Amino acid sequence: MKFSIFNFRCPIFDFRFSISKVFLLVFLFLPVFAFGASLSLEPKEAEYKLGDHFGVKIRLDPEGECINTVSVDLSFPNDILVVEGIDFGESIVTIWVEKPSSLEIKKINEIGKISFSGGIPGGYCGRIPGDPGQTNLIAEVRFFVPSMIVGEMGERTEEIKILETSQVFLNDGKGTLAKLNLQNSKIKILPQSGEGLNEWREKLLNDTTPPEPFEIQIQKDPAIFDGKYFIVFYTTDKETGVDYYMVKEGEREWKVAKSPYLLENQNLDEEIKVKAVDRAGNETIATYYQEKAKTKEKTIPKKEISQKKITEILTLSLLTLILIIFLGFLFKRKLLPKKKKNN
């Protein structure tokens, strides 16, 4: 699904997309494509040997405009290359809608295709003048050339490609689809043994910092999940990036999840935990203590005490009333003999 983030609200990135309005504006009031942007792979050309590990970076150049949504489809020759991981740690994209985790690497290698998409709140307008670094990174895909390839292999030249289905949208409030210039990466595989250095593995081993602390929010909206309760959550990781999330409701098992997440327990009477795991395996857990459960725990005893007090007051009042009547009766009996004597 392709989309643009231009109708978006907080908290915790509770965002919605109005696809029909986007296309109505695009086709009726705007040209099909407007302005331009570039998606490129780095390095443009390179040579690798058997056993080598290397990274290919996907970069965005808005070419004078501001971009708020990026959707990338990437293909690679999966008969000679293996994806080891994808690094989103330094990405300019902060809200991911589709982001493959390490749990999906096997499937990615089977089909030879990677897809990811997300948004940049406020838009990305290019590198800031004077910035020494390249701040236009979307992601880095880490590849491995197996040292043992079935069949005899000579020198091969292949391409890692950004597919034509990739899209970027301008940050103009209209969801304008920008014309894309694509630059692929041409790689040459030599039938020789390489050094086998694995920078990606080293980066994972050196990453001991867990994802940033975050909060869980419970929400309910008639337009989402048929009006049922769901939770939203989001965090970042400064090193290798958040890999995936897991949710645990009460005593249930942990489940891999994405935000927004429909709650199994709609009674809201259990503790909820969300675990953010980065690509090095570091974890941060956020816990939501159900307010409804707390209210029940506090209210029930109060009701019991209140009823007890009411019973005691009623009993005491009744006894007091009986005592008053009895005393009145005795007082009346004492007065009657005196009246008779006077008569």
C-alpha cells in the first residue's frame, strides 16, 4: 500500500491517511507528477569477493523540495547475495509504517525483495548548509556473499535495484507525488576468497544501549478496530535501530506486535507490557497499569465499608427510636397516677 503522511495527529503518532482525498487532489488539480527527487544506492559501483560482507545505503535527495513520505521497494540477486540485516539506526525517517525486522530476513532472502515505508514529520528538505555529514540516509542493507555457491561461478556483474514502484511524496499538505530519479548499484562478484570482515556483526556486538524509554497509550476510535480498545506505542534506538515490538497482556504469552495493536482483553482489567527490541537484542519494556483495574480495586472495598456503616447507622437509629418510645411510655405511666391523685 502506498500512502502519504499529511493528515497526522498525536499522541504517540496516532496517524491516519486519507487516500481517496490524495488521489482526488492529484488527478483533478495537480499534474500526475510534480517537481522531483532522487533515490540512490551507495556505492554506485563496487567489487566484492566470496565471503565478503558489505553494506548498501539508500539515500534521498529532495532536490530543492521537502519530502514527508518515502516508500522504497528494493530487489537484489538472491542467488549470490544474502541479506544479513537492515540498519535503520541513523535514518531520517522517524515514523515507520512498514519496516522489515530480523524475523523477516529469511522470507526476504527467499523472494529477493525488500520493502519499507515511513514518514518524516515536518518534512526533509535536504542537508543543512555546513553540515559535514550526509544526513539523507533512509536505511542501510547489509549483504553477504556466500563463500560456497552451488555450481561453478565465474566473474559476475549484477545490480541491486530500486524498483519503479518506489514513491516519495512532497510535504506540501496535498500529498503531491514527486517524480523520482532512481540510481541503482552495480556490483561485480569475483570468484576469489575475500577477507570475510563483518562490520555489521561488529556493530551489533558493540551495541549495548537499549531503545529509548517510552509509554503505552490506550485509545478507542469508531473508525479503528470497530470501535474496540487498542494501544499505540513508539520509541527509537540510537545505535542499530528498533527491530520489533512484543506485547503481553496479563498472564498471556508475549506476541510480536505492531502499533496500533488491538487488545485481546477488552475489559481493561489486566496489566499490559510492551517490549521494544533493537537489532542487537537489547530490550526496553514499558508497562501500563490499567486505571480501570485500579479503580475496581479501590472502589469495591469502599462500597463494602460504606454499606456496613449504613447498616450500623440504621440499626443504631432504630434502637435509639425504640429507646425513646420506651422512655416516653414510662414517662407517661408516671404522669398518669399523679393526675388521678389530683382529681
